Amino acid sequence: MKRVFLTVLDSFGIGEAADAKDFGDAGANTLKSIADTGILNIPNLISLGLGNIDGVSSLPKTELACATVGRLRELSKGKDTTTGHWEIAGLVSKEPMPTYPNGFPKEVTEAFETAVGRKILCNLPYSGTAVINDYGEEHLKTGALIVYTSADSVFQIAAHESIVSTEELYKICEIARGILVGKHGVGRVIARPFTGEAPNFIRTANRRDFSLIPPKDTLLNRLKAAGKDVIGVGKIGDIFAMSGITESHPTHGNTEGMEIASSVQKRDFEGLCFINLVDFDMLYGHRRDAVGYANALNEFDGWLGGFMSSMKEEDMLIITADHGCDPTFKSTDHTREYVPYICYGRSISPKNIGTVNGFDHISKVIADYLL
């Protein structure tokens, strides 16, 4: 019974990509920034060969790496969650998704306000924590929704849970998703609920992403059509708008995601378990917290040892990322970086494949194994 556990460490870039300067990201290196904290303790990732990957100089190498390793260069025109995950699943986005460095145009905002019956605040690129600090009190007074974006193709809606329930916020996001199509078809509409009182507003774990439906079939659709299981853990179901997914397990963070992955591992299934661990990006990369990022990677590594020891004869584990988010870089945005490729299993012959063009290398490996 062949099973693949594909684990995305959200934003775990390993150094500036060859075209990083085109994205304003020359010099970015998420892995080096967290290694520089001096607190990394990741013996399992080291034993797999993370330090042996091209361009990685901040970790020790091992002569006895037990996995196939390499680094992957993104082909898609973007550096965000949607394009990264879609490319991992075999769909390269040749055209960039729309971004809004000056905020959304009136044709979008007026249509949105009319459809949801609420005014909006902000409508600018903003840090997710800063925007609720700057607009949270006005939102509480007026009930207007905080709408903002970033360097990515996103339409984000923040609301206090005492003013707009999470269920209502999700419905509002669904309305926005229906408006944001065609030339304004952003990659994701994101619900950003928060609680607390000024100046100590806190974003909750009830975030939810509403992605575009992939314009073409991905590996997930092919696996499902072949009768395989496609189990999404974390925000995978949201990223693919449930296209090709047979079972979805949303989570509230890395710890829950790892617990669910371990639970799925104990079950009988045949196909793919696709896991996203979002805290690296959401809690640490964007929030400029290199120490928190390092501690989260240590937690993952501790879990990883037990997961690897419980793998069955025909199980395959792939560890990768969807983009970078260097917590010590000049901005809070994602960074255009290479991502790691680590493929481990009892039937996998360890080797170093160097640098490969295309995150879709992963989809080819999985298709060759499962189809």
C-alpha cells in the first residue's frame, strides 16, 4: 500500500533564488536567519541531509544523509502560498496574479461594500498585526471592515469577533471571492478575525483562506480520478478550493497539524496526505520573529523523528516549502527563495540531485510513485 506524506513547511526558504532581485529579494535567506539565532536543534533534518543541499552553508553537512535532497527553483510568476502550492502539485502559473500596491480600485471596493452592507477601512498594503492596531478601534466604533492587502495577491478582511462572528466573516469572504474574478482574480481572499482590546488586539487562529479554483487539473485531480485518497491537512483544502481533495482536516496551527498527520499515518489509505504547517509563515516569518521560527522548527524536528520511525515499508515522506519569508529581511513580505526538497523512505536511495528548476518536480516524483 503506497502512501506519500507531502509536508510543506510554509515559508521555509533556503536562500535567495536566481531571480530574487526581480522581486526585490536579493540577499533573503530564511534558513540562515533562523540558524543565526544559535538555538536550532534539528538532528533529524540534519541526518536527512538538509545541510548538504546546494547553497546551504549555515548547517552542518553529513556524510551519511539518509534521504534524496536538493533545492527547487520556482518557475511561477509569484512568491506566495497559492502559486507555490499549485506548482508543487504540477501547475505552473505563467502569469502573475494581480497585486494592489495602491489598494483596490473603486470598482472592487464599491461592489464589495454594496454586496456585504458594510463600509471598509484602510484599503492599503499593510502588516496584519499593524493594521488591527491602527484601525481596530475605528472598526469597533463603526462596524466597518478592515480590508487590506500585501505584496502578494490577496484581499484580506479583518474583523473583531465581537462585531462580526467568524461564521459571518467567512460568508463575507465568500461574497468577496465571487467578486474577485477575472482581471481582479486575486489568489486568495483571507478571513483575519481578531479579539482583545486596544492596544492589545490579538489575531485568532480562526483564519481561513478562500482561493481561486485551479484553472487546470493538478496532481490532486489525477490522483482522485485514479481512485487514490487525497487527504489535506491544514489549509490545503482552502488553497485548492477542495479541487481534487477527498478529505480535509483544517487546523489551528503546527502542533495540531502534526498531530493530525500522525493520526492519518496510523490509518490504512492509499495515496497522498498533503500537509501544510502554517505557523512558520503566519506567526514567525511575517511577524519578524526569528527565535520563534527556530523554536517552531525545533518542535517540528522533534515530531519528525517519531514520524519517520513509524513509517511503513512503502511510505514516502517529502519535506519542502512554498516560498520564503525571511524574518530578518527588510520587509514583512514573502521572499523569493529556493526551497528544500527532502525525499525519505525505506525504498528511497539517498542522493543529492543538486538544483532543479520547478517545484513541480515534486508532482512528477509523486505521480511516478502512485500512478
